[in-house]
Amino acid sequence: MENRFVYADNAATTPVAPEVVAAMTPYLTEYWGNPSSMYSKGREARRGLDEAREKVANLLGAQPNEIYFTSGGTEADNWAVKGGARYMRKKQGRTHVITSTIEHPAVLRSCEALEREGFRVSYVAVDKNGILDMEKFKAELDDDTAVVAVMFANNEIGTLQPIEELTKLAHEKGALMFTDAVQAIGSVPVNVRELGVDMLSLSGHKFNAPKGTGALYMRRGLKIDKYIDGGGQERMMRSGTENVAGIVGLATALELAVSRLPDTERIRKMRDRLADYILKNIPHTIYNGDPVRRLPGNLNISFEYIEGESLLLLLDMAGICISTGSACSSNSLEPSHVLLSIGLPAEKAHGSMRVSLSHLNTDEDVDYIIEKLPGIVARLRAMSPIYPGEGK
Ligand SMILES: *Cc1c(COP(=O)(O)O)cnc(C)c1O
């Protein structure tokens, strides 16, 4: 097969959809007014903003006044975790937070910030498949718990957590429930009413909207502290002139993503075909994460005796974009905290590859990965002094 470009890192970011660009463009060229201005130029922008909020709310099963637009997933996570915990301490004197060991750094670092403010944080472990240990969770939950923050879907191994069940348990103890749904949006149905959560975060660039766009759903009546002080935008909660074009883009992208949900079966089949091929044909491989309770496009495999960054670079030379949980690819010296949490030894975490497929991927993309990957893995292993050879 001739050389192709295969983008298989959709959990990192996604390209902006042409329909999204088309929906945004008038808000950059024509309706560029300030939505807070009362003359017609401002009202045009206000209309776009209001329509976008309504659309996002409808698609999530929320009310428009429960949607707060943010600069992305990281900001929404920070706001929910820190804001939720501080609110519950102020209101009810609660000083405990529960999260999982496999959260996104936006949540983990926010929890650490809360620890510096005197909160006690329980980092609940996951099982070897990456599913939250419910017994350990129940043992941590009590009347002092202010917030439970557990992600809907993991960004590295794609595992889906039992959010509805966790929400029921959290509410029985009077705690707030927050879920980071950044990876779930567009891949699995997400409805805040059905889930019962108090807060939920999402990020535009993970579903074909521009980077720097996101939202926090906050249940009506819950008035945690505002996040940014200033002119009072976002109903006094998050000041700053709204990113109107970005917000319109986010709403359009969400609509497209939800309409495509039936297509996820095709994505799941491509993922499974790739997984089956790798596990049958490349020796010394480990399938990471849960085989069933996971995002349809996510595949995470460890290749023993190789380094993830070497694999990433050689695949890149072949035109294939994937990511790795190896240390050098992150901003730390440690391999992926998620892979370590599911019990993978560091050397096996170093040899991990994450493939994240989207609706834009095709069977030919999978064929191409299947054509290139085995040779690259074999080449790298041939250079390894500790590789015992096939079948050993
Ligand atoms: C990407 C991601 C974030 C951060 O979102 P940004 O918009 O990039 O700040 C948070 N949580 C999860 C699970 C993610 O995958």
C-alpha cells in the first residue's frame, strides 16, 4: 500500500469539522459584536450565544441556565472540583473529596490543590481492567464527603465508570457528584438527567470543535463559587467576553457528534479488528483496559521489550499518529499513572500504544496500521538486548 496519513489519536484532539468552521465564520466576519452590547450588532452575537446554549442544553438533557461555557475541559474540571469542594465546606463543613487514581491531571492536580487547603482526598483504586473498585469507594464515602469526582470515560484506556450508580451512592451521603465527560461526549450517549450528576465537564476539541472551548453543566440551584471575577458574563459565574464563535462551533460540533452516535458500531468494529490482529499476530502483547466497558474507538496495547516513544516516532515516519503512555511523551519522568494504576509494571507501561479512532477513520486506515505496525515492532525488538524472541 502506498504511504498514507492516518490520524489515530482522536483522544488527544480532533480536526475541526468543516460544518463547524462554516457555522463559526459568520460570528467572526459579520456578527462580531459584543453579546453584552444592547444595539443590534451586539444582539446578533447574543442570539448566536443563546441559541448555542439552548442547543448544548438540549443535547445533554439539561436546561440552558445550567450550561456555563469555559475555555475547555481543564477549566471546567478545575471549577467543578475546587468550586464544589469549597462550596460544601462553606455550606456544611464537609472537608473530604473522593476521586479515582486514573483521573485526568486537570482533576488530580485540582484535588492536590484542595489538599493544600486542608481537604482530605481519597484516591480510590481501580481494578486490573480499570474499573473503579466499588467496595473501596463505599468504604471511603461518608457524611464528610463534599464531592465525588470520577470520570465518565478514561482518556488512556477508555474504560467507562458506573456514573449512575456512583451518583446514587454519593447523593445518599449528601455529597455532590461531578463527572469529567470529556472523552465520553460523542462516543457514548450522555444525558445529565439520566445520570443524575450535579456537574459534568466537556471539551470542544475532543469532538471536532476548536481548542479552547468547553462547558460545565451545573445543576440548577447549585450555586458554587463563581470562577472568574469581572463583568458578570455567564450569569455572573464566569466573567470575560464570551468566545461567541467558539461557542457556536462547540454547539454545532456537539449536534453533529450526537447525530453520529449510531456510527459508533462501525468504529467499534474497526477497533476490534485491529485489536484481534495485533493480539494474534504480534507476540508479547498485553491488552490494557476492559474489553467491554470501554469507549468504542479506544485501543491500548503494551508491546513488551520496546519503548513507546520509539514506536511513536517510527509510526510517525510511516504517517501514523498514535500516542504512548511512556514517560518521555508526557511532561513527567513517570510512565502513565493510569497504566500503573491497573497494575502494569513500569517497563510494560513504557511499551504502550494508544490508538483512538473516530468517525473519520476508515477500514483502509486500519489496513494500513496492520501493514506497518508488525514490521516496526519487530525492528525495534531486534535492537533490544533483552528481547527473548518469538514464542518464548
Ligand atoms: C482532554 C481532556 C481534558 C482536558 O480538556 P482541554 O479542553 O484539553 O483542557 C480533561 N479530561 C479529559 C478526560 C480529557 O481527555
